[in-house]
Amino acid sequence: MQGFIPPDPETDVSQEHWAVIYMPGRNRQRYPANCVRLVESEEEARVRGRPAQRLFPARVLGPSKSSEGQEVYYLVEWLAPQ
């Protein structure tokens, strides 16, 4: 994947998570932590996805620190909502 720093295999700082992302659109590769709601499972992410309300289910990698010092999550893949 392009545009992110790969996770350090010796730590658990950045990991893949299931999430619901609140955003006007799905055209970015990274999202601020305050727009990302982590959930327990892929199924929960799909159920909570509501594109009409700008809530998109996804698999993300993070958290990471941006060059501006903010926590961000990187998009791994979008999921289809249920």
C-alpha cells in the first residue's frame, strides 16, 4: 500500500482494525482519528455503515502520527455496507 509507514513488527502501535469512517466522501487514503470509530468485527462495521449519513465501513491501519502531529488512520479497504 502506498502512502503509509508500515507497522513495526516488534510493537503493537499500529494495527489493522475494523471501523466506520465519518466523511463527506471516500476519496482519501488517510483519515483523522476523530472521524474513525473502531468496532469489534467486520460484520459490525458493515451493519453500522450508513452511506446516506456519510458513515462508511472500512478496514484501517493505525493509529499513526501525521507530520503535523495528529493521529490518523490509513485506509486498507472499503467494505460494502449491509
